[in-house]
Amino acid sequence: MAQRFEVIEEPDVPEPKPRIDPDVILLQLRMLAQRTAIAVADLYSLLTVASVFCLALLIIPHDPSSYQLAGLAGYALFVVAINVIVRRK
């Protein structure tokens, strides 16, 4: 006697969706906001120092006078002072 095998198909069961915890999402958004604030503060310092560098590149190659060099030094000290004040907060 020959045995007969029958294929039984299982019903399609959808996979359970992972539950998203709102507290985790809020924590991640808070961390992202803090990192953005730090990056903006660093960008501010970078832009101010770059402005001093660009101004020096404009003045120095063209035989600067002593007034121009003194003004450039004063501006550089001003930028350093502003960056120190921003860093202390």
C-alpha cells in the first residue's frame, strides 16, 4: 500500500510590530537638541576665528601699515575675548 503525503499550508500570520516607547523617543530628541546646541557654539567660535584669519590674509600681503597691524591685533584680541566669554557660559 502506498503512503500518501499531504502538504498542509500554515495561515499567513503577520509579524508583530515593535512597540515604540514615547519616552525613548523624547530622550533621543533631547540628546539631539543638546548636540545641536554644542555644534552651534563650536561653529560660532570657528566662524569668528576664521574672520580674523581672512582679515589677516587681506591685510598682510599688501605691505600693511602699523595702524592696520594694530587694528588687526585689536580685532584678534576682541575675538579671543568674545570666545572666552561664550565658553564660560
